[in-house]
Amino acid sequence: MTSDSDHPRYRPLFPIPAAVLIAVSLLVLMLLLIDGRPAPSTSTVAHRPHTDGAERLLPPSVGEALSLERFQAAQRACDGPCVTDFGTPLGRADGVEARSNCVSLCVRLESSFVDPDSGRIRVARSGERPEHLEYAGLAYQCVEYARRWWIQVLGLTFGDVPTAADILRLIEGRRLSDQAVIPLGRSLNGHARRAPQRGDLVIYAADPNDPEWSAGHVAVVVDADLEQGWVALAEQNYDNRPWNDPERHARRIRIVRIGERYSLLDVAPDRIDNPEGGFIAGWVYPLPESTTAR
């Protein structure tokens, strides 16, 4: 039996070298394979377990770790000028003190550790690990404060992440009292039936086109009033200014409900815009019966 290429009807008008035929065939095969691949998902978050609102949304993808160029720029930013001097107390919520990171782009190679009982903070150079203290994060980044608040108030912690935005990917944390693994849930902003509650971590999406938001942001919900439409946040490295209420929260943002779905907006309750604000991707929380609140 002859092949199609041997049939007179398919014989080429001009002889084509075998090597060229093989190269063209491989190129066509590669194009078919690429074209046949499923389009990459905008995020894997919607497929995480315990995700409230996943049936309604494929959320924006969370950010990746800072590039080397951006990391070097982040270190230079620490030279100032600072909005508020590095390490200056800005406020406290539930006894957990927030400190200035100089400016939002600053990243120092120093890690913060905290005593879960006293709240005493120790900053150590990269690679050091003080005994009997819990790792909180790079000082004084937003993730460091969120983890430290969980450690001191809830008796919980969560794993290392490349950026604040990546907290939305986490599916488990750890309980300090017995080192048990605890499941984490997440609600996707604008599509969630579960409103933010005290202790939830509000996650801002990463924006690779904006240096201020290239890593996203995280803040802790310390109070909420759904009737009046606000959520109070405690945080570090949002604007590095003293908190609006130094003994309770850094600021309040708006929450709205449409039908049975909740949306958080990075806008003060008495304002209608925030030109420097970010997009909130969702909120992360320990599932019921996982906490050992102090």
C-alpha cells in the first residue's frame, strides 16, 4: 500500500529535501501542541479547598517574588527619606505594636522574632534564629505584622510566602500550643457570602505594573460594623504614617453587600475615592475550632 506522499495526486511540483520536510513537520507539530494546550488559569486560588465564592470567580493571579532588580531598588529605598523613621511605633491593636518600615518600597535583610506571651520583638540579621521566639517575618513588612498579630492574639502562625499577595494561596497554618496543622479558608472579594471577621487577613492583589503594589499587601481585621459599612484594619507598611486611632486600628475601609455577596473597597467610609489605593483580592482565616484565642 502506498502512502499519500507517493500518490501521483500528492507529488510535489518541485523536489523538497527530506531535512526540510522533517523540520516543517516538527514545526507544525509544535504549533499544534501549543494551540491544543488549555489556556493557563488566571489563578489557582479558586481551586483551593474551603474557598468561599470560588464558584463565581477566577480571581486575579497573585504576585510572584520580587525580581533582583526590584529587590536592589527596595534596599536602596531604605536609605530614605522616610515617611516615618524606620522602627518608629505607629500604633497598636490588641496589644500588638506596628512599626514604620520607612517607606513602602524598603526591604531590609533583617528578620523579626516575637515572644508569643510578652510580645517582645527581636530583630536579627538574616540566618539568625533566636531560641524560644517565633518567626514573624522581614522587619517591618506588612506580612510580619499580620503573622505577629496571629501569634500574639490567636496563638496561630502561617508559613513563609514570597509576597503578601501569596497568602491567598495558603491552605494551612500552625497552632502554637500543640503544633497542630490547621486548615485555612479564604473568601474572594465581591463573590463571598462570608463577611470579613475579626482576625481575618485582608489580602491585596499584586500589581506588577505598580512598584508600590508589586507584592500586594496584607492587613488584619480588628473590628467590623456591617450595618454602618466599615471594616477596621491593623497593619504595617501601608503608608508608614501614625495610625488614625493609635490604640485600636490603622484605618477603616468600606464594605458593601450586594445580594448575599460582600465586597471590600480600599476607600475610607466617608470617602468615594482613593487614588493611591489597591485592589483587595479576598480575605484568609482559620476555619472554626482551629483557634486558641488568648
